[in-house]
Amino acid sequence: MKDAAPQPIHLADYRPPSHLVDSVHLTFRLSPKDTRVKSKIAFRANPEGLDEGNLRLDGENLRLITLSLNGKPLTAFDYLLTPEGLTIPAERLPGDAFTLEAEVAIDPEANTALEGLYTSNGMFCTQCEAEGFRKITFYPDRPDVMAPFTVRIESDLPVLLSNGNPIAQGDGWAEWHDPWPKPAYLFALVAGDLVAHSDSFTTASGAKVDLNIWVRPGDETRCAYAMDALKRSMAWDEQVYGREYDLDVFNIVAVDDFNMGAMENKGLNIFNSKFVLASAETATDRDYDFIEGIVAHEYFHNWTGNRITCRDWFQLCLKEGLTVFRDQQFSADMRSAPVKRIEDVLQLRARQFREDAGPLAHPVRPETYIEINNFYTATVYEKGAEVIRMLRELAGPDAWRAALDEYFARHDGQACTIEDWLQVFEDVAQRDLSQFKRWYSQAGTPRVTAEWSIAGDDLTLTLQQEVPETPGQPLKEPALIPVRLGFLSPEGVDLLPDTVLELDSPDLTRTWDLAALAREAGVPRPDRVIPSLLRGFSAPVILDAPLSAEDRAVLLAHDSDPFNRWEAGRSLLREAIVADLSGTPFDTGMVIDAIGKLAGDETLDPAFRALALGFPSEDDIAQAVHDAGLVPDPTAIHATRQAISERMGTALAPLFRQLYEAHDPGPDYSPDAASAGKRALRNTALRFLSPPSDPSLARAQFDAATNMTDQVAALTCLIAAGDRAAPAAFEAQWKGDRLVMDKWFMLQVSTTPPADALAVARALTEHPLFDWKNPNRFRSVIGGLSMNPAAFHDPSGAGYRFVADWLIRMDGANPQTAARLSTLFETWPRYDTDRQEMIRAELDRIAATEGLSRDMTEMVARIRG
């Protein structure tokens, strides 16, 4: 018999905590199966708290040993203990202030969910966001309860770490104190046989900070880039935002078993190993990009997330959207800003637009949830960052910096809301943001339609917006959309400097004097113009503009905005593929020629040219087919995309050969942006020069590769060609490296021709190195199949059954990982009736599973609709 359906939590029901915490003292006696945790917590009544005054503490999977109040032991008659926590009635509490002491026992080794305190390869580590601390001890596990923590760790393991600064240590123990009040979700503990890659940083005010990256013995030689990224992040945050680090030490620990990318615990960041460890031989350029960005992200949380946190989990975007935006700024400053912007938009469209278009659509700040782990989504992170970017666009850089300074000054040490954040901007920028706030409360991707005309010398542009219906939100109000734009002449001359229009109503019309624009630009008055709309992707919207293929070819060749040059080429490729699928005439040769001219322009950044040659993904094409009113066929999409890619490879073969030979960075690997850009362009050329019918060049590169970027690029081509010798050779070379083998597992599933991919995936789940309880390895195979859409959406439904079987299995061990991968099914409404019925049947089968987790129960219900 299944448990009763879990009940939703609503933003409107928020109430302040009944009690606040002045200090927390924790003692851990670590043991794999029987860790003892002693807590001593100083409480005081909250004047703004709940009227009844009961003390409600969260606690799960805890065995209570002792409990005392102001030194007096409590009996079972003094409190109520349930599987969800512990409550002491108000009448049992001694006045407004008191100390509660408890001892509990927990089993870290059995904690396969990887929330709370658990073990990973003999190491003890924690993950407490969002609600993991309640699996460590009884506590008000909510972000608006903040306190300084003192922690004592007792263990025979050589390295014992916690938040804050070390204050004492001895044989078999260590003590740490974090003076900055923090919520329980930022608590961290690590104990293990670890070695440190160490350095230091001197802050702008002259304080010396000890820096350590702790890893398993043997991995210390692969930490240099992460350390360099950390030091650059610290310097950048001082220079750009005036934020200094505030402890004596900053520690990072690399953990193999981790549900997420990393965690910003105060002074003790815990990272998935894949986002720390890197060397030329084992990490790709993309790995280095991720390491740089994620190290920066977690460090920037020190101020935007830790010093100022969120009042409740509905405000998650307050810390995550802002910090994603800051790490995007940092990476843009470290590398190519145009390339970074394109990469960010690719990520947004691939994940968040897909989310907004389906049954999982939700606002940046949701109004309700059942399991908060399910709202660590692209909408909260990526769309949340885009909302921050728009706010900066509307305020301007000077007001933006002044507002951030005021935000830090006004709210340091507080748990805040979106309203607190926007109020600062209203006060500093002196403008009403009530309409802008709709970006936080309305789900769905707005669609902006553009029309333009010339009458005499009047050039008129009309913009219209529509926010689509989403689950639970049938009616939408107009958003405030900043639209950055320009106009080009047919010859590609800029007629209008960058201009920002604020589309704040259902439609907006603006008129310019075309003759005056032409005079200012020094050209004859043209008979027609080509709008360059949404420059820099100034808002996260879908743009409908009646641009002909010839117009987009002009933008591709001449637009001064790098994003819109790339966008023009990508839309041309997408249209060519959709036209082929629908039997519509289209000049694909013109598209290939135009993109070839851009790719051959030696004045452009190689990384940008590599992106310009990138084809839309099969999922992107499926959505475009769906938007065109057709039913996407994943098998046909794969075949057509492959055919047009091979046609481009043949048509531009001399160019690709020249690019391949001219952009070899040389034998000495460096992860710097210039070298990475050359490799990106060279390996993009390799892909076109290595069709499945003749992958000989890829074979030569695979055999000669001296770095992982080039080896993986060649291996990808060889697997796509059906080569089985190359994967076997790669395995023999790298079977001892867990992170490299994650790549091996994923590449085989995602790149093998669709007809064979599912059989390969099944075989890999029987491989001796397939540790399905490790989230990275599980995602590599099960998640990897979704990256091969024609295989996942096989007409037989076998791909759906395969994924559902594994999600059910993983849910019993690690609900968070299983629930996040259930989103593989979210696009089911776009497909044909047979596929829809098969997916719904698998979702129903998952939902009927005995003992299904809250995480998966909620996700299946939302996806199923």
C-alpha cells in the first residue's frame, strides 16, 4: 500500500520561526555505521515567531540517544518524536532563552542518497543543501535561522575539516569555529585520508588567506588550474564588486560521490571531483571551462548566498540567479565575452526554454513545491541569471554597482526575499519595478513578434509580446522586456547605434527618420533595412521576425553584434534542416556558402568561428519542427541533420582542411582561451572532414593525440562511424582514471549510431566499472542516452523502458539523482501519439512503484500532467 500523497508547501504560508538560534556547538564522533553527534544549541524565542511558541525541530533517520533542556534530561513525555522531527510544547520550555542538548546516532555508510553525512571511498563528507542537515541532528532546518557554529570532530582519520577557521587540534580531534551566522544548509564536514594542494591569497586590505584544495592521494597534481581559478575569482570579486574574503582559510574538497556540481558551504566548499581535477592528458578544454566557472560560482556565493542568504527556499533564485550572473561575468572577462554569451544562451535554450515549453514550466520564484530538491532547475539558475542581466541592462552599469553596494550594506547577515532585492534597486535607480517583478512570478518564455515598414522617410518598427499559457497559469500579464537593437543597410552598414527599447505593454511602436539615419551613417538612404533585434540576447524571449534568408545572410556577414551574427547562421541552418524535413524548397547551398565565408574570416576569434559552424542539436530541431506545426520524427531529424552536415563537409572541404592545418596550437597544451579556441576550430573542422564513410583523419588524430581535448574529438568521430577498436583502445589506456572513464561511458551511449546505441547502453550497465550508485557514472550512461534522441525515442519504446527501469532502481538509493533525470521525459507532448502513449505508460509504471520517493512522486506527477 502506497503512502499518502505528499502535501505541497506554499509561499503564501510562510511564517517566521518560533525560535532563533544564538550559537551551535556540535561534536562528531565519526564511525562509518554508528556516528554519534552531540549538539548544544542556544535558543531564544522569536518575537515575530509563531503564536503557539512550540519548538519544532526537523530530524530524519536519526536515532535519539539523549535529550536535555538547560541540563535537565527530558523523557518521552516531554516531547513528540516523529519520523520528520521533534517537537517540544511551549509549556515545557523554560522561558524565552534556553539551551537544548541532544545526542543522536546516524549511519553514514548506509546513506546512499548522499544528503546529510555520508561516506565516499572511505571519506566522510556532507551535503546539507537544501534540507540535509536534518539528517545529521535535530535542528530548525530552514534558511532563515542563522547562527555561528563551533564544531569538534573526533576521528582517527588524518584530515578533519569544517566551516570557518581552525581553532584547536590534537591527536584524533580538531575544532573549528565559524564566526559568521549561517543557516544549517551551509554546514559542512569532511574527514578523510587527504592531501592538499596549497597556496595563499592576500586581500585588498592586506589579510592573508590560506588556500587548500584537498584531494585523494595521487590527485594533487591535477589541482593547479582550480587553484588558479580560485585566486582569479577572489581578485575579480574585489575589483568588480568590492567584496573581500572574510575568513583566515578557504578550503575546497574534491569528492567522487556527489549529487551536484559543487556546494558553497562557508569556508569549506565541497566539489564533485570532475569540477576540480584537470590535466592536459585527462581533461578537455570544456572541463577547464567548467572548473573555472564553477570554482568562481561557489566562491562568489560567499557574499551572494552566504553573507546574504534566502529567507525561504522559494527565494532560491535570489542567491542562485545572482551568483550565476556573476560567474558568467567573470568567465566573460577571463575569456571571450561574445563566445561566453553564446554559450550561455545555448545552455539556456537547451535546458530552460525546453523546461518552459513543457509540463515542468514554473516561475523563477515558484509559489508551491512538494520537494525543494526538484526546484534546482534551469529556470531558477539560468533564467534567474537572465532576469538579473535584464535588471542590469535597465539600471545601467553605474546604478547596478551602486545598488549592489547598497544591497550588501543593507542586508549583510540577513535572510532576504526577492522583494528586499528589488526594493534596493527601486531606491537606488529611482524607478518602479513592479512590472519587472513579473519575471519572477510568471512561467513561460515570452514570444516577441517584430514587424517593420518604410513609408517615405519614416522607418517604423512594431514589437508585440505574448506570454504563453503554462501549467497553473493560463492568463499572463505583459512583461517588461528590454530589446536591444540596431538597423543595417542591405550592404551591411550599421544605420543605428545600439538602442534599447523597453517593451512594457502588449505592443510598442517606434519610428525613426531613415534619411537622417543614413546621413549620420554616411551612406545613401536605402530602400530597405534589416533589423538586428535582441542584440546580445538582451532578454530571454523567443523572437519572431520575418527576416528572409538573404537578410540573415547579411546579418551573418556584417552585423556588428557578435551574438546576432552567430544567431543568423544558426537560424539559417535550422531552417535548412526543417525545410528538408518538410519538403519545402530552400537554398541550402547559399547557407553553406555564407557560413563558410564567416568560418574563413581570419580576423575573427577561432572560438567564435567554431560556434558559428556548430549545428543545432537534434532536440533543438525537434522543437523547431513542433513550433512549425509538425510532428517531429527523431529518426528523420537525425538522418537529415547528418546528411546536411556531410553536404557542408563536402562543399567546404578545402576550407576545413586549411582550418585544420592552420589552427594546431602546437604540442605544448595550455588551457588558455586562445589555445582552446584554436583547438575548438580545428576539431570542428575535423568533424566535417571525418564523415562516417571515411574517418581516417580522425583515426590519425586519435593515435597521435597528446591531450584529452584532441583525443575525445577524434574518438567522437570514430564512434559515430561505428569504430569499436577506438573505444576499446581508449578503455585500455584510461580504465584506471574514474573521471576519464565517465567520458568513455557517455561518449559511447551519446555518439553511437542510433540503431545500436541502446544495445551499447545495456552492455555498459553490465560493465565491471559501471557503479550505478555513483551519480556521475549513472548520468553518463542513463543521461547519455537522452543525448542520442533517435535512440532514446526509438519507435519501439525500448529506450523509454530502459530509462524508466533505471530510474526506479536509482530512486530506491538516491531519489535526488533519479528525480532530476526523470526530466528526460518532459518533452513527450511534442511527439506522435504512439510515443506519447508509451512515455505515459512508463511514467505510470514509475508512479505505481511501491515506496517511491517524494522527489520522484512529484516529478512524475508534474511531467505526466
